[in-house]
Amino acid sequence: MSVIAVIINGELRQFDHPITLVTLLEQMQLNGKRIALERNGEIVPRGQFDQQLLENGDRLEIVVAVGGG
């Protein structure tokens, strides 16, 4: 079994098995929050989060929308 290494917001994270973006967001306690997610330079539509598996070398940027005034 090989480790999957990804960069998330500039920080290295490693996983011992492939996970979906939905699972990643659950682990980061971001499930249900308003976010924008970019994977390897491309915006990922929310409807595809459960279909995309992280791959070794992926670079993710996750931005959480903050409300207020």
C-alpha cells in the first residue's frame, strides 16, 4: 500500500488510502460550510466532490466563505 501525499493550502497531508473530496472535507470539519475548492489549478464544482478521489501529488486550495458586515 502506498501513501498518498497532497498539499492542502500549502501544507503537506498524507493518507494511507484514496479518499474523496467529501471525506476530506468531513475530516477537516468543513462539511456543510460554504467553500470554494481548487484542485491542481481548476475549480471543482460542489456536485463533483463525492466523485473525485485524491491522487498522489494533488494540490488543493480550500477557501471558506465568511459572512458578516
